[in-house]
Amino acid sequence: MAGIWEYRGLIRKIAVTDLKIRYKNSVLGILWSLLQPLMTFIVLLIVFTGLMINRSIENYPLYLLLGIIGWGFFDKATGFSLGSIVNKPQLVKKIYFPREVLVVSACLTALMMSLIEFAVFGLFMLIAGVMPTWMIVVFPAILLIEFTLALGVSLAIASLNVVLRDIQWIWPVVMQAGFFLTPILYSMDILKGIPFAWVLQYNPMGSILEAMRHVLIGRPAPLLFDLGYAALVAAAMLAIGWLIFVRLEPRFGEEV
Amino acid sequence: MFPRKATEKDPGRSAKPAVVVRNLTKEFVIPHERKTTLFENIRGVFQPSVYEKFVVLNDVSFTVDRGDSLGIVGFNGSGKSTLLKLIANILRPTAGSIEVNGRITPFLELGVGFQNDLTARENIEVYSTMMGLGDGEIKKNMDSVLEFAGLTQFRDTKLKNFSSGMQVRLAFATAIQRRPEILLVDEVLAVGDMDFQKKCLDVFKQFREQGVTMLFVSHDLSSVRKFCNKTLLLRRGGVYAFGETNQIVDRYIYSAKPREPPAPAGNGAEKAGSPARAPAANPGTARPAAGQLPEEQRKVAITALEFIDKHGAASSNFVTGDPMTIRVRYEVRQVIDALDFSITIYNEAGVYCYATDTQAKNYTVDRTAGKRALDLVIGRIPMLDGVYYITVAAAPPSGDAYDWHEKEYSFVVQKETPDSGLFEIDCRWALPGPGNGHGR
């Protein structure tokens, strides 16, 4: 993994190129990366404000939007990574470089897109009159933890997808379930009393979103606990993902 | 196009050979029914899969010294490309080891990672980064790369608007901007037009003079001869011969009969450096294995095939444009009603080049009992460089052949003209005028 640092130039190049190509032939170009989460946000906002599920949540629009963007990063990173090996057979079969480069680049593409979204979120905060506090300095650390978690999962699914192509169909379903099992639309409080709902508090994405909301919009949360727990899970996931990847990597040249 | 890490901390430029391959074996597992989905895998638990192991390379060992250019030749399926991919670290060995001392630049395919939606300039940037160049270096080289490719005015044109020739030029120009340490070339020269091929060869020659180590997979024996000081001949995944190019090409390729030597299953007999089988002394007289019937039951048996040159001597080396006679020796053992002979010519790539038979030429074959001979007289050889294989058959006008020898014999043609391609066309350049054009 340390050898990857040598290839940072390539990682950056592939990530930037993928970003360019992704929206190359659409009229609105990279704006789509912003419009998509915003549109999801508007739809969910209308539906859920109407349903009045969230009376207890202060600043619900910001709460919801931050949840969508925060989750969106994880969703995009794993989604892009899923095909990062199998969709580049030309590279994998004809040239050598550590294959991790492709997965790291995919996560980086997702990060770049999400950073723009977070910047737009900043605008929304200002519009809503919520001023960030000094706590914002913790934000990059949270993002780093999320990146690590996403990279760990990505390494696992990207390499498994080479030998088991089913993963590419299963993963979107997993992500869909994840969207509803993570406190994006709701807060954990409303789940009190529902049997087995306590399991959901072990969802590291829940801790990550909770921490983001704490440092950006001041929602009360046990920050240190959330960060510690999420970091621990992320590190473990990275180790597991990397082990799976290294195990399967020698087969890439033949199976892609 | 990536620097593959040297196996040692200090590559020790001067002393260590560039590539050392030791007892390399590569097997591909080919399932009869490939399981790539989860469902198939679950079903497979109850229904164990049937698969075959296909040994592509078997116990291959050789060493490439710094500055050598090694030609890797062999039939289709002899493992040449697999060997390059293993050295490039794209595939991993099943057994054995590969030691590489230096930065490898593989030219397994030109334009790897080229994206249609990016401009020429952007593609150069991406491709160069893949070859391990830094941003500064890429910027510095940009103009000269575009110039070499002859695409300076198209720098901001998207790749999809380029012709395939332009794309190849762009790819090549990008790929060669930095002098490699160890270059792996897999028949890249087979693409592009004549001009481009010449340009490639010039660049490779220059690299060779600069002491770049090169491994060069090719079907084109004449470029291997021109270009490589050492040659590795692979047969059935083993090293059949390895050594000085001229020696290998002459002894093993030009004079050996093209049949694969009969090797025992799972053979490990063909060890490095010790060509296990002496080639047949005379290509034209090699006794083939049985065709269909056992030797003694055949009514007609083909006993030999000879190639006779313009001096009337048996030979296997010919020059384009020279006359040639193919002499078939056969024995008629039983009285038969009719007998025809056919001769088919294939090139090295197995392409069916030409076929003729005695019936088509209205020639009546001597079918009286005894030892006989028959000549196919060729006025001038139209083929340019290459090795050609002959299939000869003796048959009645209809029904099963009495005897046939499938690609048992071979001869080599070398050209003496600067023309290139498959065959020579009788042509000249001229000013348009009366008496020149065939039409008006």
C-alpha cells in the first residue's frame, strides 16, 4: 500500500480524467454532479416535510441535505470503484501498475465531486443563517475517515467484482438499503422503541453523518465517540478490503 | 508502461543481467463452464466444475543481458505473448521466477488508455503519466511529441476525430519520448503503414545503439534477423532453442521441418539451452507420420518432397523472383484407376496462399506401379520474405486420399527488393500518357 504513494501522479491524472469524461457529452457538464443531489434533496424535502416525520429536527433542510451529500460521497466512491477494474480491461491486460491505483482514483473522483457539493452546502448554510463555528476544523478529519471507509469497501467490491460479476448488480441494492438504514432522512431518536433498531447505531456511516452534522450545523452528538468508532471501523475495513484485493489481484490479468 | 520495481534495492546497472527467467511455468485453468456469477458458483458447489489445465509455458529459463535485443519467435500458441506479459508483471507465474533489473516499458499495445473524448494533448498527458513521466517532463516534451506524430495542428482535436493511423502515430510518439531501460515489444510493428513501420524500426535501432535492452516478439523472421542479436525459439511452451540469432534462425527455423516435434504429454524435455531435438537434416526428405492408412496398406505413398533451386540443387532457401521446382516422389504399389496430386502453400501465419492440382492443370499423372516422381515447375517465386509450408496430397478424383502430408515441408523466401508485403507485383512507375494506362 505504501508503494501507492509513488503513483500519486497517475492516481490524480486518472481521477481528474474520469471526472472530465463522466460529464463530457452532457450539456450541463459537471453541473450534473451538483444537480443530482440537489434534486434528490428537493424531492425528499417535500415528501418528508409533508409527512411531518421530522418535527423534532431543528434545521431539517440542512440536516437532510448534509445527510444526502455525506452519504452521496460514500455511495459514489463505492459505485465508481465497483467498475474501476472490470471496465478498464485495456489497462489491466496491457500495462502494469499497482491495480490499487484504479480504485484509489475512483474514490478520489468521488471525493472531488463531493467537495464541490460540500462547498454548495456551505452556501446553503449561509442562506439559512447558520454560521460555522471553529469546529469546522474537525471536518477534514471526518472526511478522511469516510474516505478510508469507502476505500476499504471499494477495494473489496472492486476486486470481488472481477471474479464474481454479480457484485455489480447486488451493490446498488445494498446501497439503496443503506440509504434508508442510515439516519439521512430521520434521526436515530425516532427509532426508539422499535425492536432491533439498536443495531443501526453500529452503522459507521451513521456515526460519520452524526459527526458532520455536529461540526457543521451544531447538532448535539458525542463527537469523540463517533469519530473514534468510525475511525476504528474504517481502519478495519481498509485492512479487510486490502487483504481481499491483494488476494485476488494476481488473477486480474486473466479474468478481466 | 510502468517502472516495474527492480527486485534488488540497487539494480546494479553494470553487472546484473536485465532479465533472468528461471524455470518459469504458466498454466491457464480453462473451465469447461466458466463460473463468474454467484448463482453459478452456488450451483457449482453441488456440481463440481470440469476444467482443463492448459500449460502455456513449461519450465522456461533464459537470461537477457543488458543491451541485448532478444527476438522471441515461435508458432501461434507457443506462449510468446504470455511470456512478455509475465515479464511485464501483467500475468503472474504459476511456478518459477522472473527477475527484472531495470525499468520496463511494455509496448504490448500502442495507445493503452487512450480516451476518445479527450484531445490529443490530454491523451498525451494521461498516457505519459502511465509511463511514469512527471508533469514537468510531459509539458516540456509536449511539442516534440506532437511534432514527431505530425499532429501539431491537431493538438486540441478530440481523439475520436483522428484516423486510426493518426492515433497509432500519436501513441507511438508518446510512448517513445523517454528512453526505456528494458523495452518489451509485441508485434507493434504489425500495425500502421510502411512509413510508420520504418519510423518505428529507426527508433528501435536508435534505442539498440543506446544500449536499451529489448525483447521483441515477432512473426517476421527477417526483422528478427536484422534486429536481434539473440533469439529465443519457443515450441509448445518450452524453450526449443536459444542463442545467437543467425545460428538459431538458420539451424532451427530455416532448416527444421515445421512439424512440431512429437513430445510426450506434459513434456519437460525442452530445457533451456539444450535444444532437445536435432532438426531433420534435410527438410525435403523428412518422413512424415502416417496420414490415414498404415504405411503398408496405402496404394500410393508419398515418399518425399524436394525443393529444387535454379541451379538444380535441392535447397530450402529461395529468393523472390527465382524459379523453383517442387519435386514429389511417390510410390505406386497397387493398380489404380486414376491419380491426382495437389499442392497447397501456406505462410507462417497459417494463411492459405495458393493451391493447385494435376486435375486442374489437365495433367495425367504416371500411375504405373513403382517409384515415381513428379515436378511442379514454378517459373518465378512471387512471394516476398517468409517461411512457407507445403501440404501435398495424392488422391483419386473422388474419395479419400491415398496419402497426404499436412504442412510437412517448408522453404524460406528472402526478397532482394526494397518492396514489402506478401507477394511481388510486376509493376513500374510511369508518366500518364498514351500506351500506359490500360483504359483510355
